[in-house]
Amino acid sequence: MNVIQVVAYLRIAVNWPANADTLMEYLEEAVTMRKTFKFAEGLFVEQLEEAKESSLWDSMALFIIVFALLVLLAIVYFVSRYLVKKYPSLEEKR
């Protein structure tokens, strides 16, 4: 081993308690997300209040409309498949 490698390994070994402490701090933050939750809670206080006041229909209206449109398109698709099977003359000739 070179002297430089020994010095580098010693620096890593000397810094191990600080590195381990930082690692444990970040691990705790990743598991509990305490700081992140407090930060996000401060940012979105008024949006959370508005969400609590709004009704389910207001928040789900767009989803319901899109879902109904998809169901309607699925019905049209299956009806057209059924009609083509029942009446082969409707099938497009290539």
C-alpha cells in the first residue's frame, strides 16, 4: 500500500462516527419523513382546508366524466364488433 492510500483510509476511519451519524439521521428521515411532512404541511395549508370543505362530487366530477366516456366508447366498440360478426357484409373490403 502507498502512504497516500493509508492516509486516505485513516481519514475514512477517523470520520466514521460522523458519517455513521449522518447516515442514521438520513435513514430516520427517510422512514419517518417528519421534516418533509412539516414542510409540505406548511405549504399546502389553504389547499388542505379547501379540500376538506369541497364535496366528493366536486373533486370527482372530471374522473366521473372521463370514466363515463370510456364506458360509452367500450360499449360502441363491442356493439360494432358484434354487428360485424353478425352481418359480414358490414366488414370493410381491402
